[in-house]
Amino acid sequence: MAGAFWGPKVRTFHGRAFDVCRAPSQNTMRRWRSSDYRGVGVYFGGRGRACRSQRVLNPSWMRAVDGMGWRVLPVYVGSQSPCVGSRHKKKVRIGRYPWQQGVQEGRDAVRRAGALNIQRSSPLYLDMEAYNYRKRKCANTTLAFVRAWNREVRRHGYVPGFYSSADSGVRHMEAARRAGVRDLPSVMWFARWHTKAHLYREPALWKYAWHPQRRIHQYAGNVKERHGGRTMVIDRNLVHAPVARIG
């Protein structure tokens, strides 16, 4: 349904979602309708994406799962912070010109979304893995990239979202919000595992920031679940936020 907070063109969803490295087959998505999940996160692009091979992720898949009643959360894993913690992400760190790079990758995200029939007024979620935001130079570089990416995505009519660890990227964005920085994400997707699912009790965020209909909590990761005879390793999320409009 469309939330009054966003206006009629933005589609929002309140419920549980899973994200998985590779988009599952249509048959698996149909079988998983027996679960409590009704949203799915898909990794649709970005040079930092772990599962680059997405054999089933195409416009037909998008239309099919949308028709089944699934709500899609499109995730873009672009360049990562210069002080990223994961050794697997160090090869895709932001370079010397973070603003220009953010614009270029924002444009790429919009292009790839359009190729999947993800319409304007849909969210595109930038995945920024955990980094040491207390290192000032690194934090400034990362923030410049994120702001430029957000601005470019907005310029094309999409809603920029941001995924990160609650204690790194999310704290960084909250500090920037308090400082009055512009071009910040419109939606906050925070990862805090090993806790109950919640949206407005996250200690890294002021309770009225990114509120309402602007939050996703990833509360568990790399868990194995089986529904409808099909097993997947997923991350679990509680969502009250925009989801994709599929053409």
C-alpha cells in the first residue's frame, strides 16, 4: 500500500523480509509463500556485490514475484569505505574522488534498476559494510560518496536508502544528521544481530529520526530456514519502509 507519509507514488511495506545473496528461483519464491515473510531483498548491482552471478534476476522474475505478493527491497553494493573492516571488500574501496565516484555509481544503480523494470519512486538501498567511522579522513571520504550517491539517485526520481552496521555506518549517518548535513539517506536499514526484531528502539538512532516508514532492522544473519520443501541461508529483517514498484 502507499503510505501517506511518502505520498501515493511510493509503495511501503510493514512486515518481515529476508535477503539472500542470490535471487531464488520463481518456484522457490512460490514455495516460500508458506513462510511468514512477505518481503525479499535482492542484490541487483554494484562492484562490491558478493554474488555477481544472478542467473534468475531479470524483469520476468521481478514481475513474477511481485505478482505472487512479494515486496522487493533492491540492494546495491557499490564501492566500500576506505576503512572497511571486511577483507573481502578492501579490493573495492572508494578512491581519491569520492563525490565523482558516488555520482557515477548512483547513475549505475539507476540504470540497473531501470533494466529490471524497477520504477521511479522505488527505493534503492546502498550497502556499506562496517567501517571505522571514527577515523576522520575515512569518514569524510565515505560520507562524500554516500551523499553524492543519494543525490544522484534522488535526481532520477528514486528513493535512496542506506544499509550498514548499526554501530558503524548507521552511527555515522546519525551523527551527520545531528550536524545538519544534507543529502543523507531517506531510509535507514540497520544491522544489529542477536536481538529481538524492533524498529524504534535502536540505540544508534534518535527514536524520531528516520521515522515513520523509514526503517528496516536486520536482526539475524546467515541463518538456515526451510519452507515449502526448500532450504535457504538468509538474513532476517523487520521492515517498515518503501519497497520497489515493478513495471
